[in-house]
Amino acid sequence: MFKLIKGVRDINRFREILTILFEEGFDFLIAKIKLKHKVPVTKRVKARIEKKKTFSIEKRLRLTLERLGPTFIKFGQVLSVRPDLIPKSYTKELEKLQDKVPQFPYAVAKQQIKKELGKDINEIFTKFEKKPIASASISQVHKAILKDNKKVAVKIQRPNVREIMETDVEIMFYIAKLLEKHMPKIRKFNPTKIIEEFSKWTEKELDFKREAINAKRFAKNFSRDKTVKIPEIYDEFTTNRILVMGFIDGTGLHNIKQIKSKKINLTPLIEHGFNAVLTQVFVHGFFHADPHPGNIIITNDKKIAFVDFGIVGHFDENLKAKSIDLFYGVIERDAEKIADTLIDLSDSHIEDKEELKYEISDILESMQESDIIHIKVSRVLEEIMDTSLSYGLKIPMPFVLFGKTVITLEGVALEYDPKFNLVGTSKPFVEKLIAKRYNPVYQFNNFMKSMLRFKKFTEEFPDKTSKALERIEKGTIKVDIEDTDIKKLSLEIDKSGNRVAYSMLIAALLIVAALTINFGAPIIFNMPLIPLLSFSLAMILSWVLLVSILKEKNIIK
């Protein structure tokens, strides 16, 4: 993460930012945080004389961020995918943010390659197109051909972009602290934490080696999928500021005219794209979190290709299960399941759960009254996340990114195929995942993981309890407790831990016996050898466990 210091080092940039905020109608904000004196008097007078802009505050914010430059544009783009942090009206407007950054010259690109790779451009490439094929706030991309005649895309970071962004983030953090100090209504949104998150996000995007690792992980995950293509990474030509990857021949989803002129049948390709995203999220637990149309390409051989892996999301098993429940709750129009899952996801308690459920029911009512073809799941998801924000529920960022991914992809799909139906496309996939939960092997694995976690908890509990009591004793609260009590508690927990281990082993043996009952030739009682041994050993261990429990009860009596 960028080093966030208390003050501001670049005073000139600080004044420039404050002046733009003042000119764009945010003078009230500057006055509130007591920085009005930092804006030059001439600029203040000029802003007063000029006619006030009559745009909505959301539009003024977007225009202001565009004037402030690349860091602030990127910040706005990040906020546009965070309906858990800001109201929907703002996210909608910030989605329109455009990178209005001029391309840097070919001479600078050559210099950057020489600096990073230690070789002249003609030593690495037989051909290098001077005009970039894409340009954004952090980098630009050139098409080239390596010495072995392989076509590649060369992503080159802008000179000094790290230093520029670090300076801007430092100023943003300083202003965020003043907002928290002087504006209690804004304090609840925790602006300093938002800037810290943004700082981490930007730091990751600036590290092209991290992006290369992400791309290789995607390639491995989809190595057996014939419908998805991920560009190859060339490690020998990749650094923190240069990324060389295989060039994908095809048409970007943002190029509507070209796709229509080629008369490409998009229906199966869109379904492949959705299945690929659902697989990333619910199977791999590792997904592309910036799937705007420019980052998805339809290849010449009719595959879906993903590019630009700077922003990714991660789902652990717990988040996967809860997200499946929420997503399926939307598909099945189950308000209670959605409300329960939202509360679980946010790991918080709310008093008015019934009210939340009724509000979600109202949102789902539009789905009840519509034909399945006309249901727009993205709009429902947006409204549900907006409602959860109004109830103070903090949704984990990975799920927010997934929600935004679904919203973006459904929007793209409907643009090409007005009859596209997300419910019909995704329901079979999600139902398979839910059915998988009832698979004996899956349940056994989950059971074993839970038992191992519980065993670890019981083993660590005595030490943690002792440490907690030591801290209490050293603090203002004095707790008088005999050491023998702790020892007794320790022995009890040890016994419980051993019994849990026995129970786990018995359960495992019974499951093994049940799963192998039809494998092998019968020996005794019409049972093959493996299930017979498993059942026998389970019975012996059950008897040992029962005897130990009965003995303990007699001792207590």
C-alpha cells in the first residue's frame, strides 16, 4: 500500500485540487473542512462571478473527477462498483467516467522497454506498432511480434504514474481525515478506510507481475475448457511495469458495429461467457472483477477470451456457499432466503429483519409479475444491494464485485440479444452446485473440515482462555479465579477433543463402509471385505467411546 502520511508534501498539487473542487461547486465542502483559505483569492472571486452550474450533484462529481486527472478517475471507477458504499444514483453516474488521458509518444514507450528489460526494442521484437491499440490512465497497449514470430500485446506503464498516484492518494487521505473530523454525517461512511482500500487496489493494479500471476492462474483453471481462451504470458519479457502476453485475434464486445457486420451468432457465446464467469466464482473461487466489454473478446475461432487481470475477486468456501444461496434466492424469488443470507454475509445483527424481508419482497414482486424472459436480474441485484446499504449491512467486497460482474455482463448480453434470459441461463448451473452439496463425498469432506476446525478450537481454547484471563488480571478488571479451575477446564476440553476425534473417525469409517458396500465380492453377512472391516472397527470404537462416557458419569455420581 502507498505510504499514507499525516500531512501533504506537494502543496502546489494540493492547491490545484482544492481550486478545481471550488470551481466545480464543491466550495461548501471546502468551507466545512476549513480549507477555504488554501484556494487563491483570484480563483474564489472568479468562481463567484461565473454562473453556477445547474447539473445534479452526481454529475458535478463525475465532471470534477475527470478534471482532477487519472488517480481521481480511477477512484471514481472503483466507487462505481461499490453500491455497498455509495447510493445507486452515484454509482450510475460514475459508470460514465472516461479515461481522458493522452497517449504517450512511441519514443517514451521505447525508453520504458529499454529501462525495464535492459534491451533495445528491436532486440526483442521484429515489429512493434508505434500507435497503441488501447490507452488508459495507468498504461497503454501496443501490438508487436516477437523474434519467434509470435504476435503479442505489450502493456507499458506510464512514466512516473506511481509517483503521481501516490501524491494524489496522500492528498485524498488528508482530505478524508478532515471530512471525518468536521462532518459527522460523512463519518459513518468511513472515508479514510475507503481511501486505504483504494490505495491497496491501485497498488495491485500497478504491479504487472501480479497481473501476470493472475493471468496464469486463469489459464490453468480453464486449461480444459474449449470455449474460453486466456492469453499466454511471456515471463522473460515481464516486469513490474511491462507485461507481454499473447495477442488475441478477435473483436471486443465493445465494438458493436463490427460484431453486427460480421453477423456473429452471439447467443451461444454469451451463454459460454456467463458459464465461464459462474465457474470462476462458484467453482474456482477466483474471478475476473473488471469484465467491461473492452476486456472480453470474441475470438476468430468463436471462443470467449478474457484480458486485463489487474482486478480479481476471491471467494472462499464459506463465501461461495452464501453467494450461491443469495443468487439462487434471487432466481427463485425467495425473500426470506435473501434476507437471511444478506445478514450472514454482513456478519451483523439487525432489529428490523422483517422490514428488510418485506422490502426485498417488494423488489422481487416485479419478477413475480413478469414473464421469465423479461426478468432483469441485474436490476434486482442492484436494488437488493442498495437496500442492504440503507439497513447498514456491509456486504463483503468480493460479493460486491461479483454482483457488479453479473450486472455488467447481463447489460452487455441484452444489448446484443434483447431476448437473453439470465435466469434461464444460470439456473441449471446453480442447481447443479446446490445438488453437489448433497453428494456424500462432498458432505463427508465438509464434515471432516468442520471437525478439524472444532478440534483445533478445543485444543487452543485453554491457552487462549489463560491468555485472556492474564490480560484481564493486568487491566482494570480483576477476576479472582483459581488456577485449578483452569486445569480442570483444560482436562475437560482435552477429553472433549479426544471424543470429537473418536466421533470423526467413527463417522469416517461408516461413510467409507456405506460408499464401498457394493464394491468387491461378499465374504461375511453378504458384505465385501472393506465395508465389513470399516463397520467392525466403527462398532469397536463406538463401544470404547460409550464405556468412557458411562465411566465418567459413575465417577461424577
